Amino acid sequence: MKKNMMIGLAIFMAIGLVACMEQGSIKAGSATGKSMLRLIPATARVVLMVDIHRSMTADMVQNVLKDEKTKQKYDEFVKMAGLDPMKDIYIVAVGWAGNPTGGSQEGVIVINLKYNKDTLLARIKETAKDIREETYNGVTLYEGSAAANMGHAAAAGAFLDDSNIVVGSAKSVRAAVDVFQKKADSVDKNPEMKKLFKAVNMSANVWGAAVIPQEMLKSQAEKNPMLKDLVGLTGLTMSFDYANKTLTAEIQGLGGAKEQNKTLAEKLTALKGMGALMGGQQPVLAEILNKIEISSSADSVKIYAGIPSELLEKARKLAQEKFGNMIQSNPPVQKEEKK
């Protein structure tokens, strides 16, 4: 009897420990994209997660920061914001519930980071002079009126705790506060989004999922027949991950019928072939296109690519050379001062 009681107590303690770990997983430094879903309102139909810390410390990004001009801009941002993305910012989570065809633009960005509230707030107030404060369910909301005056949703922000801040439309920030206080459901409870989350690689540096509104898709297909093969797709997922000196990208269109998905994959493959021919003068572009694989199944169309860092570096240098030359050959016109 005593032994059974001890076993029961151990199980109870283990469950409690797991629960505590789950609650603490949104702390800066231990948050994951999956745990950040608990801070996004259930109304979101588009979700994007960016693991800033992992991305910034990747050797591919470090190579970019070796460029003097890029490093200068980075240092200027650190000085202006008082935050070093490489050290202080961990995950940026975006939840958007706006109308894709216009109208209401509602959404939030939740940032998981290490920060000093007083320092950050002082810098914000230096930049935005028209900020007003409001208390909502015990949380101070900082709202600006400039955006509203231009016909857009008023911008707002709030400090949820010592590891997470939220910015977005005033309505959506209030919704995020409700979610944070467990007064409303988060997006991981949304049935439509849950199906997409099961299909996406949540361990990637960057990943996202979106519900595709059928009415919007059918309306656009009527205007552009080239989009008719997309009708029937109910969701989109994507992930970009960098590991072992390789960038892995995966984009999936979910839904549709087997034959429809097969046709769509064939058309995408044909477009890839045309791109390879058009980019024949640039071997780097042809190499990248050759790394792309397109396939279909009964309920999805998938685009997959694994691109080694050496190839990415070649592409970066090519872009830098091309765009750099364009900028140099088209210098900004300076207006003559009036005498």
C-alpha cells in the first residue's frame, strides 16, 4: 500500500513538473515556435514563426554580416533600438486575421526577447510622440493615433510579461491580452489551423501556415484562368531551415483532388524548366532551380529544395554584384539648392 502511494506521488509530481516546464517554455531563451502559438489569438488565419536567435547565429547570416555596409546598418539598428537581435531577440510570432482582399487589417506580432521595459519604452516614446496609455484588464496598452488618422487600424502595443511584448492593431492587441490571460482561446485551438500545424515542420528556423479562403480563390480564378488549378486548395504551409550548411525549403498546398494536384505539379515543373532556360546565362540560377523538386499526392502539392551554403553564397555575391552595379549606374539625383 505504501509503495503504491509512493508511486502515485511520483507520477503526480512528474505531471506537475511537466506542466511547469510547459508554462515556462515561453520564457526568453526557452521558447519554441510551437509554444508561441499559445499567445496568438484563435482568429488568426495566417501564422508565421521566425526563430531570430537561430537564424542570426547561422554561419550563412554571419557571412552576410561580414560585409562592412551590412554590419554598419546592423550596428545602427542595435544602437537605435537598444536591442541586439543576435543576443536579445529569440522568436517573432505573427498572427494575421485580416481580410486578404482589403478592408479590415487585423493582426499581431508577438516578440519573445530579453529586454528592459523602462529602456525600451523610453526609446519608443522618443520616436512616437503621440502615444497614449490605456489600461485593459490590468495591462497597460500604448496606442498611437497617427495610423488611425490615415485611415488604417490604430497601432498599439503592450508588455505581456518580462519575456514577451505584443504589437499590432489595437483590437488585435486586446485580443492577445485576453489570450495571454487565458480568457480567450489561442490559435492552436482553432480546428482549421490545427490541421495545417500538423503538416508543417515546426522545428524549422522559419515556418508558417495559412488558411486559403475559397471565396477569394474562386473570385481571383474567374479573373485569371491561370489560377483555376489552385481552386480546391484549402491551406498553405511553408518552412525554411538551415542546418549542416544546407538551406532546406518546403512549401505545400493542401487540399484539392488527386488529378488536380497532379496537373498543378506538372505546370509548376514546366515553369521551373522555363526558368532554367531563361536563367541559362547565370549558371548559379540554373543550379538552384535544379535543386527544386515538385511532387503531388492525393491531397497535396509539394515544392522541396535543399540548397548547400556554397551555392547560396554564389547567389548572394551575384545579387550583390548585379544590384550594386545598378545602384552605382543610377545614382540618386540631387536637387540644386535655391540661391
